[in-house]
Amino acid sequence: MTPDTALHVDAPKSFLRRWIFSTDHKVIGIQYILLGLFSAILGTSLSMLMRLRLAWPETHFPLLEKLMPEGFPGGVMSPEFYLAVLTIHGTIMVFFLLTTVPLAGFGNYFLPIQIGARDMAFPVLNMLSFWTTFVALLVLLASLFVEGGAPISGWTVYPPLSALGKIAGPGLGAGQTLWLCSIATFCAGSMMGALNFIVTTLNMRTAGMSLMRMPLTVWGWFTAASVALLAFPVLLGGGILLLLDRLAGTSFFLAAGMVVSSKVITRSGGSPILWQHLFWFFGHPEVYIIILPGMGVTSHILSTFSRKPVFAYKAMVLAIFSIGFIGFIVWGHHMFASGMSPVVGMVFSLLTLTVGVPSAIKVFNWLATLWGGRIQCTAAMLYALGFVSFFVSGGVTGLLLAQPAIDVYFHDTYFVVAHFHIIMGLAAVFSIFAALQFWFPKMFGRHMSETLGKLHFWITIVAVYAIFIPMHFLGMAGAPRRYAQFTEFVYLRNLQGLATHISWAAFLAGAAQLILLFNIFYSLWKGKKTIDNPWSATTLEWVISSPPPHDNFGDTDPVVHRGPYEYSVPGDPTDFTLQTTAPDSRRPQ
Amino acid sequence: MIATPPAAHLWNGGSSPYGVGHKKLGMWLFLVSDSITFGALLISCMYARVSSPNWPTPFPAWPSIAFASLMTLCLLTSSLTMVFAVDASKRGDRRAAVRNILWTVLGGAAFMVLHANEWLRLIAEGVRPWSNPWGAPLFSAAFFTLTGLHMVHVFTGLIYLLIVATGTRSGKRTHEDVEICGLYWHFVDLVWMFIFPLIYLMSVSQ
């Protein structure tokens, strides 16, 4: 293809247009990642506070009382404050870290590059998506500072208590309203982002980039965006109804005959179960929005560092799609304990178990990709292997929880907490670590430290398993979630030692993240300088310089001649063949 | 880089492999997502209906249903004029396109005026989001929520139509812009075709 100078675009000169209100997908991607980093630091700190309360329920912390006198009367965290911390931890982690960074962060940065585009289909809409999400985060944080503080209803904000206003408890007044406004805004931002991702993937692929030549990362982002486009509207609809219940006096989620705070509630006619349906119709696909980009990144990295093509690429694409699809018809498994016809329960149970099939296909294919490969144990590879480990260990407990008879016992115990933290929290977080370590040189032109990365990986994986494996036993013993303290329960008193152990492991895992933070900021300025293709990888982001120029591909659009994972092709002089390598340029046909 | 084109059966690059431009595809995706928002609300309201023993059917054929039918007629007619507008702009007849878009705006505005009148009449009868004189309080909650959200869409649509009309007159907007605007307008109409039977026709007083 002949160079075309008309294709070349320079970055805007003004600081504001280039770095703040930028329409460049790469800058927006980094903005999303920084927003996620802030959320991660806040969310992790909140979990440390919770673990402090759970490990030493009666110890006084005068310092914390001085910092937060309302939350720590007498130096002990009040149960209401514990619930507020729990709610904000859950909300911030699920929405502003796990939904935001893998999809909107890395997706924004790398999806256009990997399909050979110069930007997203709607650059201005892309900028709007980020700033909408930013406003949503500010509104959520504002809920911490209003009268009564943050809501205490958990990230699922179940009515009736969340619909009644401040008579239902502290934080359920202005705090809850702000929470709903924040999440409604977040929905709008995510829907704009998802629309942009889909149009970009369908319409902006470069010549030769047919659908089945797209890297699995692109398939992961594309499917996650499709799921987001179809799931977030339902949360938005439910959020509107809950806001109306709170502000306009309707009673969509309020049934008759309630007495709250010794007051008779006169509203009637609605059903709190309706909220659960709406919420989980969104909520279950949401966990796939979180995990699908991680699956893409993991496939990408495992292939690169095994120097082998991804095993059964087509089956991987199909598995990603079927996981996305089945995600929409299993929401009822969150509601087995809410009262449900056994027939409906059985249907939801069977459908849920079906998710195990494509999930197993993915795991087997990952292992088959590794099999016989020349494995390079880089830090990014370790993180990706960590993802596989969590996906298996968290997925297995999912099969248990999918069965109504077992779930009725495990529901709302620490077993569930351990399950979803492993499968959705840790797996996704490790895919973020992997993506960061893998793409950092491309994004900033410098490597993150391999030694620090490996150190961080080993401490973190040991510490988090030390948290969550024992937590399953806590759940099996019947410890209920969302309680600030369970020493009052006679049957759990002997398990206090286990709770203390979990807290120590959590503090270790939290402290290990300081290594990562140090690694990020040290490497930004002092890291080892990199080249265009430091990992000898094959996809389009490695064709261009590190960091990429503003217009990604300069004067020529790339032309794609082959699939994304052509490693160790027999007869080729190198063990990787770039997607842009023409068939006849390397060897005779 | 080697100047060998990729095999012909593979995608050759560009901006519309499926014959649909960015904006039109974007609008379709928005409509998919918006229809799910409405779907969630409609299903919620029907859930409330079937689970309430005293769900009222308060609308008499005259005047309520008659007026609602008139509103429906306005909206349907505006969709027809929108079809004329899209057709005219396809032929390159910008004057006729603008004229028909303005007719569409008139139809939509008539719908809004009639609907606002309906709301005022019901409010005067003592109907509130939290109560109504006829039975289950959720009836009026559902009524105001669904028709309210629909009215927001109609109002947004009127502004959108006026922007496109101005742009078409000056030549700034292309045929595709008119067509995309038409997609949105027909969608608003389609949503009403669900609300009208579910809220009005199923509530005819016996």
C-alpha cells in the first residue's frame, strides 16, 4: 500500500485537548485505567477496615476514632459504618474497577490498534463515556459525605429497605439516592462505551482483518460490550423505578403490611422480588462483562509465552459467545432463597450448570495451548496462569452453588463471598495485572520490572488463597455474610481464630499491592527502555512503535494477511509471524 | 510493508463491511438498548398488574380511549410524514424533506399537547403517582412512569427533528442523517404501540 500523507494526524497541541478532554482512544484508555487505579486503592483500603473489625471485634483503635469519629464511636467500628464500608467497597470494585479497567481501559487502548484502526468509531462519544463515568464516581463518593453517610444496603441495594428513605437506617436517605444517581449515570456511560466498541469492531477493521483473524482479546471485548449493551438498560430501568419509589412516592418494590423502625408503612402493591429480577437480569451478565475481557487477555498472553497458537481458536470464539449468551438466562440462581417454584429453580439450575461447558472448553484449550510449548515464565505469563487457576478454583464452587438444594444452605454465607471473590474479583484483577505487565512497554515505552512483578505475583497469589480457601470453611460452618461481628453466635465462636487468620492474610495481600504501585510508578520513569516488539508477538499493536504515535499507523494502513497467533510456524525463520507478513515474503507458497 | 492485497473473500477494509455506516449502526444499537430499558419497565408494570388483586380498569371509551386513539393517530401520521421526508431526501428533494420533517414535528407536538392535557385532566381527578381514586396505587405509578419516559423520548425526538430539519435546509445534513433520525422517530412510535394497548386498551372500563 502506498504511503498516504493524508492519513497522518498530529496530536492536538493544547494540553486540555490532548490529555484531559481528549478524543484519542489511547489517552481515554489510560484515563479509565487511572480511574480504576484510584478505585482499587480506595476499595482495597475499605476491605482492610472491614477485616480489622472482623478479626478483632472488640479492640479499640483510638487513631481510627480520631480520623472517623462517627464511624468508630469509642474506637470500635459501628455495625452501620461496617455496612456502609461494605456497600462502597462492593460498588466501587464491581463498577469502577472490574467493569471499567479490563473493558473500557485496556479495551479502549488496544481494540482499535489490534484491528488496525486509527481511533474508535465515535471519538467524541468515547470522551463523553469516560467523563460520564468520572461524574458517576464523584457522585458515589459524594454519598460518603452527606447526612447519614453512605448507603448500608450492599451493592445489590435490595428493597424494601433501600426504597424507604432514612427511616430505614443511616445512609438510606440522601446517601442511597446519590448511590442510585451514580449507578444510573454509570449505566449511561457504559452503554455509550459499549455501543462504540461494537461499531468499531464491526466497521473499522483494516484490510484483511476478517472476523476470524481478530485476536481473542478483541473477541472478549466485543462480546463483553455486546453483553453490556443489553444488560445495563435493565439496571437503568430498575434504577429509575427505585428512584421513583424513593422520590415520587410510588411503591413498585414495596409490599403491604411493613413495619419499619416501629412505624407502619402505608405504601403497598409492589414487590421487592421484582427488584431482584431486574437487578440480577443485569447482575449476572455483569459478571461476564467483567470476566470476558480477562479471558481474551489470558488467551493472548498464554499463546505468546508458550510460542504456540491458541489451541482451537474457533472453539474459543464460540465459547466466549456462548458464555455471553447463557449469561442472560441464568439470573434466577441468585434468587433460589427468595422463594421460587421448584420447577423454575430446576430450570435455572440446569441452565447455570450449562455455563460449565464453554468454561471447561476454555480451560482445556488454555492447557492445550501450554502443552508442549516453549514456556517463558515472564511475570505477565505468571499472572495469566494465575487467572486460569482462579477461574478453575472459583468456577468449581459455582457448580455447587448452582444447585438449589445446596444453595439454600450456602446462600448469604461466606462460602458465596469466597466464590465470587475468586471467580470475579481475583480472576479479573489478575487479568488486569497480566494486561498491565504485558502491554506496559507498548503503552509507555518502558518495561515494568520483571523481578518486582514476579515477587508481587507470588506474594499475592499465596496471600489471596490464604484468605479465600479458609473462607469457604467459614461459610460451610454457616457464618453469614454482611455481619460486622459474629462472636455473639455461639456456634461460630470457635471460628474467630479463622477470621483472624483471614485478616492477617488480607493485610499481607493488601501490603503486596504496594509492590505493584511502586513497580508502576518506578517503571514509568526508570523502567528499562523497550523496542517495538519486545515479546516477539504477532498482533498489530507490535507492528508500531512503543508508545504508538497519535494516529497509530502513520502514513499507511496495515494490511493483514494471516491469523492472530502464528507462532512457531514450520519453515519460518523466526518463531513468530506478524499478522502483516505477506504469505510470499517469507517462504515459497 | 508488502503491497499484496489480502485474499478477495476476506474483508478488504474500509468503514462499512455490512453496508451500514457508523452512525446508522450506532443508532440501531442505541435503539436495541433503549428498547430493553422500555422492555424492563413494561414487564415490571405488567408484573405489578398480574400480582395486584385490585388493579383498576378506569378508562371509559369516551373520552379517555377516544383521546388516546387520537394521540395514537397523531403519532402514526407523524411516522408516515417521516417516511415521506426520508423518501424526499433520498430523491435529493431537500425542500420536500424539510417540509415533511416539519409536518412530523407538528404531529409529535400535537401528541405532546394532547398527552399533557390528559395528564392534567387525570391529576385534576386526584390521580397521583402514589394513589388514585380507582384501586391499586401502582396503576397510576405505572401510568406516569411509562408515559412520562415515553414523553421524554418524544420531546427529545422533536428537538432532534428540528436540528435535522435545519441541517437539511442548509445542506449540512445528508440523506443518511435524515434516515437515522427517522429510525429514532419510528422507534418512539413503536414504543407507543406497546404502551397504548398495555396502558389504555387493557384498562377500558367494563
